[in-house]
Amino acid sequence: MFEKVLIANRGEIACRIAHVLRAHGVASVAVYSEADAEAPHVAAADEAVCIGPPPVSQSYLDQARIIEVALATGAQAVHPGYGLLSENADFARAVAAAGLVFIGPTPDVIDAMGDKVRARQTAAAAGVPVVPGSDGPVTDDDAAAALAEAMGYPVLVKAAAGGGGIGMQQVTKPAKLARALQSCRDRGASSFGNDAVYLEKYIEQPRHIEVQILFDHHGHGVHLFERECTLQRRHQKVIEEAPSPFVARTPGLREGLTAAAMNAARAIGYRNAGTVEFIVSPDGAFYFIEMNTRLQVEHTVSEAITGVDLIGWQLRIAAGEPLTLAQADLAIDGAAIECRLYAEDPDRKFIPQPGPLGAFEAPDLPGVRVDAGVAAHQTVTPYYDPMIAKLIVHGPDRAATIARTREALSAWTIETLTTNRGFLHEVLGTPEVAAADFHTGWLEKYAKGR
């Protein structure tokens, strides 16, 4: 096991990684921007080094500076968390070139899965169902129009290097295709340095289901079942749960999804923790959409229902240890829900609401945990993502977990800062959520109509 690890991230995930490192007897090094000097992740680590001014481009995305700090502090490995540099193959290569261990998959795998066209081709070659669409990037608008006509509208235009809904547009009729193609190319170029786009058939009212996987360097892997990530706005997840209630009531679907996820991972020689994401149509047909080569924000619900510490295993696998978990030993225990707490105003089109935070006290209830990136009487800055904490609740079954989650939201002390807490409580009380009768567009529509 490593003696010291640098955490190349901030917020709640940096806090969580620091705590797991301490539990494994590993020293931690935090990096922080000038705006984060008093942030909880700084206090959570054994050492902390300022790496630059508030903008992420000058601090948390400064690869050379982060590696310089890792070497100067004697760290042997770098944990990227999620977001920021976590899926940057060049950073993973630079970490390795500096003689350090990148806690995640290899740079080649990150590259392969980061390009959505290559990921789609890899999945298809492994026998994993993919959404009908172009075999590669579309460069000719006339050819794209012909393909869209053959598939039938609506279709999706997607940036090949995109993610999180960035560089993706639904097109409902031919007259709008050319503009969508150019818009997604422009967004791909500006956000990812890659203007390649491809087409997919738009699946009506799908669910977003993902499978958590874990592979070591010795060819052994397991899955931790599936997560339901359908409750989202603007292609961003808001409430996640495990297991998926839709999968649980659809015969054979769990077996099909998990087998497909494992096949996709084996096809690229995956190592460490990762997530294979699918869209699932109302009739239970499922299609691969992408693979996230990192830890996911919502990994916590998979941990809750299986008892597996994913970050702990990330460390052990990166250190070369074999995975001692057997698939037959893993089982689903109850149900878990994660709610993302954002500093935003649901009554004003979810506009971010940075500002001073007053009292901030997590609910003291059984089966309830809060992973927070802020502390009481601190200021939430405008420089970073407005997600400030996650509420994770585990219960004996889905109905009990929903009730406990709403109770926890009500009991959570959050003063002065405007958040989406009330909105989360409201959504979890709807008949649609109680019956698990929703699709990826449902929450957006609900939010607009409330």
C-alpha cells in the first residue's frame, strides 16, 4: 500500500478520499485554490498546498503544478476523484511519467472511452447493444440528413468527446438538423478541443441505468449491480438510487445489463473502478451509451447496498493488490438514495446561489450520511460547481428509504444559503417517484410546471 497519496480534487469527494486514506493508514496531501483556503477538504488532509488563484484553469486544472506538489511532498500516487482531471488521459500519462501512480484506469482506456464514437464501436464489437446510429463521426451534412431520415426522427446529435449533456441536442425535424450539427461541433471544439459529432436514434421516454464495475490488474472483476439515475435536469443527475426499481420488476434485465457491462469492461482490459451507462426503453430494451472511467458522484448508493468501500478498493487495486471480492458473495441489501444538494434557487430557474452559509448541521438519523464540501459559517464561492453536499440514505426497502430521506431533508439544518433542499423533498413526495413511474425527461417537465 502507498504511504502518501495526493488528492487532485476539492469539495466533498476530496474529503471522502482523505478519510478513506486515513482509514488505510495512508497520509494524504490536499491541493487547494486561494478561494478554498478554509475549505473542509484542506482540514481533512494531513498536508495541504495552495496551487493557484480561484479559477480552475489556474489551479485545479494546472497539471504541471499538481504533479510538482505531489513530487515535492513525497506522494507516491494521485487520486483524481471525479470531474476536473479525472478523465484526462494526458494527465494520467504525465502522472506516470513523473514516476507516480494514477489511481484509475490506464491512459489508453481513458482515451478509448472518452471518445464516444470509439466507445460505441468497442461496445458493439463486444456484443453489447448500442443505440442505432452512425458508425463513426458524421462530417457531411447531407449524409447525416440521409441517415437521420432512415432512422426516423427524433434523433440526437452528440459531440464525440462530450459528456454530461454537453454538446448534445435532440432534433425533431429535418429543418433543424444542420443547425444542431454545427452547434454541437462548435460546443465540442470549445469544451473538449474536438469538433467531431455523431448521430443516434432518440429513444422515447428512456430510463438512465448504470452498472458499477471493479476490476483488478490480475483479470478479476465484479459488478456492484445497477443504479437508477433517471431523475435528472439538463442531463445532470439530481437524485439517484440503488437498486433500480424498474430493473427489479423487469425479468432478466439485471442479468442482461450486468453481463453487458462486464463484457464491455473486459473488451478494453479495464482496471480499477468504472461505470457502464445505459439507456433503457419502456419495454426493457437497453443500449450502451458511454463508460465513465472514474468514480461517479453517485457511487455511494452502490456502496450502501453492497457494503463495499469503492475508494478503498481503488487504492488497493492501484497498489497492485488482487480483488478478493467474488461475485457470488455480493448481494443487494435494502435500498439507497442519494440527493445532490445544490446552492441554487429552484424558484428562479435553478440559478446558482453562492454566498455565506450560516448553521450547517447534518441530520442525526439511522442510515443517514452526509458527504459535504462546505462547513458552517463559510462562504460558498461562485467559482465552482454549485453542488455542496450529498445526502445518502440507506433503508430496508425503497418505500422506507424514501420516507427516511424526506425526514432527513426536513431535519437538515441549513441557514442563510438558498438551496434545492425543499425541491428534493417535494420531488420525493410525488406519486410518480413513489411508483417509480418516470423517465429522463420527467423531472425537467415537473420542475417547469411546479
